[in-house]
Amino acid sequence: MTLTFTITAVRDVIASGIADAKENGGFRDPHCGLSGADHRKPGLWLVGDHGVYVCSNGALAEGHKPLVAYAEECDPLSNDDWFEVKRRTFGGDDGVDFLDADELEALIAASPGCTHLAIDFSPAAIELRVLERG
């Protein structure tokens, strides 16, 4: 199954995370040091919980919330079937994956005119690609 996000929303979330990091001391690690990889760099988190969304990863001032952008197919505010879509893509449990900003920008730049980031979910992998919608 594929979920899509507008390129504009993806870039807005990345920019928000970078601005938050500059103001508040860096980037957050969603795995709190439990992963061997260091995800404290510009990027975004792909989150599956109440829907599926991308989330900015810059450190936040106390009481502030990160910018999020829901997948067009899995937004609880606009899709009554969001829970089933989330389960078919992300599984039944909540989770988070880090997507590197530099790698996303390279993917987007390689396809001028692209309008959406598509994320394909299979049992073994998550694959990113861009596409152009009219």
C-alpha cells in the first residue's frame, strides 16, 4: 500500500524542524538513544499512531508541539477508514522511522515537477519515491 504527502508539506515540516533546532538546541532522537543510529540531524519522522504523518524533529520549547502533515490517505480528520489504512501500512502497533532531510531533498531535486512524496509499504521494507499529480 502507498501513502502520499505533498512535497510542499514535506518541505514545510523539514523547515520547521530546522528552525526549531536552531532556536532550541538541536534535533530530537525519537529512539532516545535506544537505537545504534544517531538521528539527531535534519529530517523528519514518519509516525504511525493516530493516523500516519510526518513530524518535524527539531527540539521544541516547553509546551510546544511539532509541525505534522498527515498522509492524504490516513488523516483521521478527513478519512473515516484511517485506522484500517494505518494498520495495513504501519501495522497494529505505533512506530516511528527517521527520514533524512538531505536524502529527501536529493530525491525531490532529481524529479523536477514532482508534487508528492510516495511511501510504499511492504512487509519487508518501506520505499520512497516521488510522483507528479495534475
